[in-house]
Amino acid sequence: MVCLSEQRYKGNPFRRVSYIPPIDVILSVAFKQTKNLRIKSSKRRISREEKIANFERERISTLAMVITEKLERIINQFPWIESLHPFYGEICDLMGNIDKIRRILGRLGGIENQIKELERDHIARLKETKHPNDMAEIRNQSNGRMASLLKKAKGDVNYLIRVIKKLKTVPDFNVNYPTVVIAGAPNVGKSSLVIEISTGKPEVGEYPFTTKKIIFGHRDIGMTNIQVVDTPGLLDRPFRDRNLIERQSIISIRHISDIIIFMFDISKDATISLEEQFNLFEDIEKEFPNVLIIRVLNKIDLLSEEEIIEGKQTLKTQFQITIKDVNSLQGLIEEIEAIVKNSVLQTEKFKEILKLTVSKEFLQPVEEEINYEF
């Protein structure tokens, strides 16, 4: 059995991108390094002109080296851009534009090559003159052309800085882990359920085009982690009321959803009518056709016995719970864990992606076989 720590990390790839310096910072650092250079003494006797030529050559090469190293470091932080998981690809397109990022990286690579070419051309020109003033002029021309060329990338680099800053705030979904998405009307108790199901402290982060923070937790079941997420502003109102970008946000969730828990509230605290809740349920059922949906009736502490029975029969809920009583959640938690354990053993998605070999002795015995598939 492979332990949790050995599972390959597949979280938010944008968090791997470290500091991206603005163009003005790159130029400032590069010119500062060239300014700090001094004429070096030589072991062999050389003329004053040769010393100056060597010095000017070093200044040109140092400026080119610092600029190209900075550009190369930016480009090399994006090796995964061509193999983004569909979930993060959708998120990238929502908060930026993945094709634009590709084009920017290509342009930066082109500028890097042009800087190296300028370096070669101006160093070659140094060999054609013996006069120190001409050498200084060639170096100044080289500096100006390199700086001018680099400044053309100012807008591109600023775009990368802005987009990556936003993308880093997206919660660290591990696309290898089974994910439970909590859905339902506003104030139905979704965030509270995430907190109760999670074995650790849930993460609070950003998600594109939602008005609230996303609540994102984990439940460790030994063989793997279950991710549990509430998506406020996404799966809590009718799809017909949404614009194209909001719908795309929902599609991105589809890429990681393995189980959806849909919560109903028929208490006096319900924010929308039962009919509207059921319409929302049907919307989600239509948008997530291949995802297992578990129906849950929440806030039963506010309902009479008759209301609970009627709600269960009308809504066909599998579980009736109240967040105020942890014991009422036990059956739901056991069901989620059983579905996930069974799927890790039997579903190709997890066998191939997680590359897990799970000992059957690890699984708790169950009374009947579960045949759920994601």
C-alpha cells in the first residue's frame, strides 16, 4: 500500500511560479551589475586600448547575461502550461487567457534570442575599432538597443504578474484526489458541512466570479484524501440566471467533481422555496450527468417528525441531518468514505492517476457490495 506522502502532488500549479520581476526591475538590476564592474588587471602585458576593449566587452556581455537569465527564469517557471489539467485550464481561461500566456512566453523567448544576437553583433563591432571613445559609443548603442527591446515586453510581463497573482489564490485542489462538492441554496448549511466533514482545518480561498470565499477541506481516510468543497455563488442559484462566464466557472468544477452532496432545507429558515430548490437540483443533475449526487435533508432539528418523513418522501433524500448533532452526520460520512474506498479499488481513474496499490485488508468490511462509479 502506498502511503499518502508518496502520492504525486497535483495541486494548484500556479503556486509553483515564484517572483516575476517587472521589466523596470530587470533593467535596474542589469545596469547596476554593469555599473559595478571594474577594469581587471591582466597577467600578461596588454595595451591600454585592449584593456578598455575587454572591459567594454564584459559590460555588454554582463548586461545581456543578466537580462537573458531573468527572462529564462520567467519562461522556465511555466513548463506545465502545455499539460494543465482541464480544471486548471478552465480556471486559467476564466481569470486570464491560457493562449495569451503561451504567446507571451513565446515572445519572451524571442526577445531573449534577440538580446543574445545584439550581444554578438556589438562585441564583433568592438574588434573593428581601437579608439576608446568609439568602444564606449558601441557599448552605449548596445545598452540602448537591449533596453529598448526589453521594454517592448513590459505589458506582457505585467500581464503575467497580474494573472499569476490571481491564479495563486485559487484553492490547492489536488486533481488526483476524489472530490466531494457541496451544493444547495444559500444558507442551507454547506460551509458548516464542509467544516464538520473535514479532519483538518478547511482552507478559505478565492474562486473566479463568486461573491464569497470558497471553503475547501480534506478528509484523510488513510489510503488517500477526500477533498470537500463548498462553492458559494456557483451551485446555489438557477443556471438560467447566469452569464457565460459564470457557466464556465461551473464547467470547471465538473472536471474535479466525483460526488455532489445536494442539501435541501424545508425549515422556516429556508431562503428559497422548496420548488426553487428542486429546480436547482434538476439544473445540477443536468449539468453533472456523470456525477453521483447524494440528496441530504438538513436542519432536521427545526422540523417535526412528520415534516422529516414528508420531506424524505417528497425529495427522496438518503440522509436527514443537522449540523448541531454530529452523530446525525455519521451515516453520511460513512457512505462517502465507502464510495471513495470502493472507487479507488475499482475505478480506472484512480488506479491510473494515483498509481495506488491498496491492500484489501485496509478496507473496513461492509455488509453489502457498493457498485458506485464516478
